Amino acid sequence: MNDRTEQVDDLHLVALPSAIGCTEMFVRFALTEWALRGMRDVAAQVARALAGIVVSTADPAKPGMITARVRLSGGDLIIEIETARPVPPPQTPQGVRTGAMELEPGRHVVWCTLPLPGGMNAAAVPLPRRQRRPSELTAQGTGLDDPMTMDPEVMQRILYGLNGTQDRRDH
């Protein structure tokens, strides 16, 4: 079995209650991009549980930061929440593996693995291709990348407006 991580995405959040919903949305977005729409609901439920347990252990006066992470490795989708505090593993749906461990002093992770659908391997998941592409207008040579020339009178009116003066003679 190949347990090499094929794709990873993470999000840094403040460990406040709003991080729970943000973590859920982040996982849903990542799975949509990775064409794993069928896993979104259960993965979002698991992510919400993991983030909830981490946020519940945080000090509201000094919540600190957490890192929500999703990884594709081997035949699994792995959801992790990293924090500075020790956290017990949460209750999750039946058949889901969870755990909590200390990575190093002051660095803990709570995690859950979900099997990819149909025995799929992480290397077979179609990942988004992100390449920098010029816009259609730029590719057509419309001159949008040419430096702009500004009428000096217009520029002067803008500067006077930014300074909050009604009349240019005030200066």
C-alpha cells in the first residue's frame, strides 16, 4: 500500500467558536476541488467534531491558533486539527478511525481517517490544475497591460478630493 501524501491543504484559524464553521467550509471546499463530492457530508461532520473538541479546550481569553488540514494519503482522506493544547479524540461516526497525539512539546494533533470511495487510491484522485493564465483580453493584445496615462487635470482633482478640500485654492 502506498501511504505517500498526494495532496494537502491547510487553514490557520483562531481557536474560537467561529473556527468550527470555517473548518467545515474549508473541508467542503477542498473536497469539491478534489472531485470527492460524495465524501463532503461525512467529512464535514468529522471536521466539525474535531474542530469542536479543539475549540472546547481552548481558553477563550487566550484561544491561540489551530491549523485545520486535509490530506490524501494512500487509500484515505485524513482530516487533522493541530493545536498547542492536548486534546482527546472525539466521538465520530461508526467505522471512522480517530486519534490524538503529541507531535512535539506544545504541538498536538487530533485526526481522523476516512476511506476513499470504491477502494480509490489518493494518486487516482483528480486534483485541480492551477496555472497562471493571461486573461482573454490580454491574450488578444488589447493593450490592458500597457502603462496608463492620466490627464494631469484629472489626477489633480483626485488628489484634492483625497485631501478633503473643496477648492483647489485652499492649498
